Amino acid sequence: MVFGDPLYYHLSSRYPAIPMIGWPWEYFLQSQWLALPEQIEAAAPPYIFIADREMKMMERRKGGVKEFIFSRYIAAHRAQEGVWLQLKREFRELR
């Protein structure tokens, strides 16, 4: 799953975990934003990339999206543009 440039999907030859991709997060209605944790939980993508710009937006939007993600994912790699997170083992086993 990518919170940032949707080009990552193309380069990795993967499909988006949920229907919304790329940069529209800041334009979500609050109800759409609050639905993200449930959608992420249902899809359980093995990795999530969050661009630095999108991380700041998550902090401004609140609603628990960032907290939800970091409760289930751990930082796997810090890239120049953002951070790659990996689904924690206990949540992988639930899939």
C-alpha cells in the first residue's frame, strides 16, 4: 500500500491494496478518512510506504489512521522519500 507516489505500484508490479491510490488522502472527506483503518485491516497489505509529505498530512488529519498503521506495522526501511513499513508478525499470522 502506498501513501505517496502511485508510481511505486507500477515499479513493483503490484496492485493497490485498497481502491484509493496515490495522493488523494488529503482530499478525503472525514468519513472516508475514518474508514481507512478498517480497509487497511481487511486488505492487510504486507508492506506500506508512507512518503514524508503524507506522514505530515496524517498527523494533521488525526482520526487515528497513523496510530492504527503503527500499531500493526514496524519500520522496515527508511528511504529518502519516506518510510517502508512491514506488517508485524502477529498480524501476518492472522491472515
